Amino acid sequence: DQPPDSDTVFTFPEPVPCKVLMHPVRREVLGEDLDRDVFEEALTACALRSKEYSWNTVLHAFLAYQRSMHIEDYPTEEERLELLDEIRKSWQRPPICSAVAIKVWQQYFDSMHSDDPDDAAVCILHYMPVWCDSTTPSSMVKTLTSRGWSLYESLEA
């Protein structure tokens, strides 16, 4: 772990169990690589806002558990553009812990397809179809593993 405003990295004496979700934007999965510059921009923008944690948003997420988006509910371009507008509005709401990852990926797809918002909406519906202001971490993992994300419970080789 690294404390704020510090160049020192601390380690734990014993390994800490963790799980890792591997995104599908990899050559071996989608045939294309992640655009690291665009991803870094989305990450930086979202990290600045991540410190504005909201207990009200946590409660809303808990009560709205498993609320995800389904592409069949947005069959037309017009409906997908309305959805994209609602997704963008949700980015302005106070975050919870899972919100940062959701917003980073949604903003990545939005930026990658800035010339075609419908493509951005389709990518979000395929790879990050959850609401940043109403998705718990467990719900996010469940949804994403059904959408091409790989869950690893160990980083051992």
C-alpha cells in the first residue's frame, strides 16, 4: 500500500487474499489491444473524484442490487443514445468503491468511440453494463464475468 503524498510503498508481512478481474480488451480475446493513453486519461479523471465517497450512494446500490443493462432492452440507436446520456449523468453522482472501475471503463469506451456514440453505447452494453451509482462490487463481478471478464483468485504463475 502507498500512503497519500508519499513515495514509500509498504508491504504486508503475510500475503493478503485478493481477486483480480482481467478485462476483455486484449488481443487474445477481442483481437485488439487496450489504448493505454485513452485508458490513462479516463483513470486520471475518475481517480480525482473517487475521494468523494457517499454513504447515500452505497445504500442506493445495496437496495438496487443486480441492476444491470441488457442490450436487448435498447434495440434502436435512439434508445442507445438516450442510455448513453443517462450513463454520462450517472458519472456525476457521488461514488462508491465499485463506481470508479465502472466509470473508468465506461469513459474509456466513450472516448474510444467519441466519433460514434452508438458504438460507445454498444461497447458499454457488452463489456460494462452496470450503473456506477447502483452496483455493489459483488454484483459487478457477477455481471462482468458473464461478459468476457476473467476472474482470478490467485496471481500465482
